[in-house]
Amino acid sequence: MDLHAILLKYWGFSSFRPLQEDIIRSVIDGRDTLALLPTGGGKSLCYQVPGVALEGLCIVVSPLIALMKDQVQALKEKGIKATGIYHGMSRVEIDKAVDNCVYGDVKFLYLSPERLTTDLIRSRMEKMNVNLLAVDESHCISQWGYDFRPPYLRIAEIRTLIPNTPVLALTATATPQVVNDIQEKLLFSSPKVFQKSFERKNLAYVVFREEDKLNRLLKICRNVPGTGVVYVRNRKRTREIARWLEQQGVSADFYHAGLTTLERDTKQNAWMKERTRIVVSTNAFGMGIDKPNVRFVVHMDLPDSPEAYFQEAGRAGRDGKKAYAILLFNESDIMDLKEFHERSFPPLKLIKRVYTCLGNYYQLAIGSGKDQSMPFELTTFAKNYGMDPFVVFNALGFLEKEGYLAVSEAMSNPSRIMFLVNNETLYRFQVANPGYDAFIELLLRSYSGLFSEFTKIRETDIAKRSGIPKDNVHKMLSELHDMQILHYKKQNEQPLITFLEERMSEADLTISKSVYKERKAFAGKRMNAMLDYARSSNRCRSLNLLAYFGETDALRCGQCDVCLEKNKTGVSSYEFDQIRDLVRQKIREEQVRLESLIHELDIRLSEKKVINVIRHLQDKGIITTDREGILHWNNS
């Protein structure tokens, strides 16, 4: 099997990246495999290449609808048949997509974990020739992971329907505990883990404790050439900071999930083609965007976990050239993050109330609503029921993670059509209804595959070609839909909420207090790890992150802000650590003054080196002196 020929034919690459071929050959040999590749490490090729190489269909499970849509479109453009089943699709659309996977020559089926375990998919899966089950973002299966999603736990149930099919689990961020949990929850027959080091040797991590963050950002933009991404937590601030940068003469734009699809596509394309230099965004920007020459990523707010920070910072320097990951924070940010953590876990009583109000909002009777998708406007809903939108947002997130519903952000669901009758029946309809004849002929000339699959259309294009107003195009498509000649699904730009189970009464809604408490505690640990990273002024930034992900044998990077400060002391890393440890031990064991400290240390190094390290520790506030002149150690 010539994997390199497939890689060259469809993707235009002459060679694989490190570990890609090993991972691909592992799954081709039928082994359950876990691939840990950092952001930008080429995870998608690890299932797309074997999916093409092997006979049959590759099922890809992912929680990221936008990413699934992009990959389906990209595969189709390469001439590879792919389809996806997402929230917001009609029953007819889903039926047709599944039938094409059973009876047609579709090579890739993309699904959310919620859709994978529905009765419709399960009943047809045994008829599919599934060559590989790929589980993307597989850290979501672990309660120890930073984005735990209970529906992922049910993926293993599917394995009984496809018993001879290997599983490929993929993730960019996983601690050792999560690595073990993924294999256990997915019922791996034997452990087979490929892990690329999380170390990014070209990426310099920098932390500034900064009160005037805007001017620090401006200095970064002026001193570091090339494109950049600036992350903030608040949508309003994306606009404010982008406008401020523009006023300072820096090309910038803003981006967040609340924009229309056209706005987001326009802004993203301008940045990709470097008509815009800086994008100021919430974490909605960057997922699935492969721009290799990003020279810096700046976080203006503290992320809530090292995993989130590592993924977002890792979007810089994918071309292997020098890049910077910069975090700006101050004491008020620490308070804000702790408050954000608390507000991210609304009281259980309030979560249940949001669920009840949601059922009332859509006028769903108890026991109804399963698999129904409905447009949702957060601010309108919150205002109607007198709730804080942020609290509602987090309550919905918790209900989603419990598997009661699914929330998809606003994104383009283009208009789609498919003929429900065969050629002969359609011809008879055209003869009997001459008023529709020219319109139907135009559709058949303009789009292919209308009898076999749902096809994206643009009403404005049809209006231009036909010479009739766009409103009339809508009207004629709707009439043909009502007559069951074709199925017409109008474009939708609103967020959607899908009830994954029948609506329950508030009394029957089960949310475990112990699970809630554990989940909050796990989130708290990740938050504290992020705070430790930001506050630490004594440990190499790269080593700090690598240790969090279980890599303990790496060398200090030599280029982060901590390493650069240490380099000024004129001592090696080994000497620095040796002196620091002795100083810490001495100060903690007994009361000691600065003037006597140097002479009391039992160390065979020059006095100059010892003094340089002590000055460094003083400058960083790790060593302080009280009124009596006694030294104190302020950093673990």
C-alpha cells in the first residue's frame, strides 16, 4: 500500500511529518491507537490517509461542528466523497446522508458524539463497511480532561457494532492521567500510544506582569514583525482593542462567534491573506485555521487552564521559525479569573431552572422534544426570564456536558435542496405544471447530484441566472417543497439548541452533586496550575508547561523571559538551581540576614555567582527582607 502516493495525490505533500506514518501504519494494521500531536501537528491526516487507503468508510467523531464542516468541504474539493451529520439538519437530510454511507461510495462520515449513539445511526451502522473509527478531541472522554463531555463515554458502545474496526483517538493536549483514561474508556485492546513531545523549540514563552497592558501590546506589535493573534475573554473588548490598535497605526480587526458567517469569513480571509495584520478575538478564532507564519500570540486575559493556553499559544510559529507566546496579567486579572471560575459553575438549582425555562420557552411538553433543533438567542432568553446571560451560558454548558442538550454557536447552514422524486416523476410534473418547468430546468443545469444528496444552493445566484427576484426564488422553492417535489432547507445563521433527550420535569432532571463538586474541583486545579504558570518567575516557562503534560526530562528553553533573566546571572542552569535550592533551604531552616547568607552557604562556587543568583531572586521578589533584616522565601 503506497501511502506516499496517496499523500502526494490528494494533499500534495512528498513526505509525512514526524510520527504521522507510524500512526497511519498502526491503524492500517488494525491496532487501537492513541495519537498525541500538538496543535498544528497534522492530526487530521492520521485518519484521512488510512480512510482513503482502506476499503470502506471512515467515521470521524468530533465535537467541533465548524471544523467538521471545513474538513468535509476540503475533502470534497479533493475529489474525496465525504458527508457530515450536524445539529440543525432535518430528518430527511440525515436519512439521505446515512443511506449514502450504507449504499453509496462515501469515504468519510463526520458526526458529533451525540449523533453517533442515536438509534438511527446505530441501526444502520452494522450495514456500513467501517474501516476506521477516529475520535478527535479524545480528551473529552476523560473526566480528568479540561473539556469533559459525557456523550463521549458512549462511543465505546459502538464498538460492538463494528467489532473488527480499529479506533484512532487523537488529541493535542492530555496529561498522563488523561492518556490512560482515554485508552480505558475507548476499550483499547492493547496500549499503542504515539506521542510527539509538546516542546516547541522555536516558540518563546513570555509573561509580563503589567498594569498598562494596552501599551505593552502596542510595543509587541511594533517590535515583532509579522501577523499576530490577540486573545481576550470578552466580545466587546475585541472591538475596542482592535479599534485602539488601528488608531495607533497598527492594522487590526476583531472577531468573535457573535458575528455573521459572512463577517467572520471576510475577516478571517483578510487576515489569512495578510490584508489585516492583527486579529483581536475571543477563543472562537483559530480552531482549524492553519496559518503557519503567525509570529506572535498575545493573551490579554488569563486562560482558565494550561490546556487552553497551550492550544491557543501553539497557533504561533507553526512554520518552525521563531515566534512568541506572550501572556499579560496583573493582580486584578487573578481576581477576575477566580470570579470567572465561580460563575462558570452556577448553583445546581439555577441549572435546573434554566432547563425548565428552556422547555417553556419552546413550549415543549414533558416527554417531547427529543432530537428537535431550535433557534436560540441567548440575550432574548435571559431577558425573558430575568437571568444573567453569563449564568445562562454556563448553565447550558453544564446541561450539554451532562448530555441533555447540545448547543451550536451561530454559523452558516447554507440553503440546501434535494429532489424527492425520480427523473420520470419529475418530468411528468414539469409537463403538468409548465409554470415550474423553466425553473426546474435551471436548477438541474446549475447543480449536480440533486437526486442523490442534499446540495448547497444560493438563492441570489439562482435569481441572477433566472432573472427573477430573490423573493420569488424563495417562494417557488417553498412551493415545490410543499408539493413534495423537492426538500428545501432554508439558510440558518442563528445558534441552535438540540434536545438530546425528551424534556423532563425539573424533579426528574438528574444532576449528581458529587459529579458537580468533582468537576468544579478539577477545573479549580487547572485554574491554579495556570495561575502558578503566570506567577512563577523562577522556572523556565517551557519546562513548566511540559511538566504539566508529563514531560519531565526536557532541558530549559533558554529563550523565555525566565531563562533570559537567569542568563544575565552568568551561571549555568545547573549552578543556578544548586544555589537557589541551598538559599531556599537555609532561609527556611533558620533566621538569616543577607550579609551573613553568602558566607553561611556550603557551596563550592565563586562568591560572584552566588551574589548574582541572590540578586536575581531579590529582583523577582522571591526573597524579601523584613524590618529586622531577616530574609524570607516567598516562592515555592
